[in-house]
Amino acid sequence: MGAMIHARAVDTDPAAEEVQFALLRQTSASYRVRLALSLSETVIGLARRAIRRALDEHSKTEVGLRFVELHYGRDLADALRVHLAGRRG
């Protein structure tokens, strides 16, 4: 197997970064999964909040559809719009 290439943070001292990596290596896989899921949840929440602020007068559904459009593409958002319209009757 080839050598791993590590991207370095530009705003973190290399010694501090090594300590962070060492601490992460000592944690369990389940802890790292929980951490990754928590970080993902935070990023998704921040993205939704930014969309909600930009679309101040729009419904929660429209905010959600805009999130889907921005992150997964217009085709999926349009298909979801059609699906939701069909459910409303």
C-alpha cells in the first residue's frame, strides 16, 4: 500500500495538529463516527439556517427544497417538488 498523504491545516500549528491526530487515533471507532455525524449535523443546520435567512418569507418546505437543490441538484429538487405536490392532491 502507498504512503498516505496528509493535508495540513493552514491555520493550525503542525505540532498541535499532530497532537490532535494522536488523540483521534486513540479514540474508538464509534466515538469518531459520533463526532463525524455531529459535525455533519452542525454543518447541515448552519446551511439550512442560512437558506432560511435568505428566503425569509418562504415556507419550511420551500427552504428544505432549496437545501436539496443546492446540495443534491435541481433535478432531484424538482422531482421532490412534483412528489410533494402529488401528495397534497
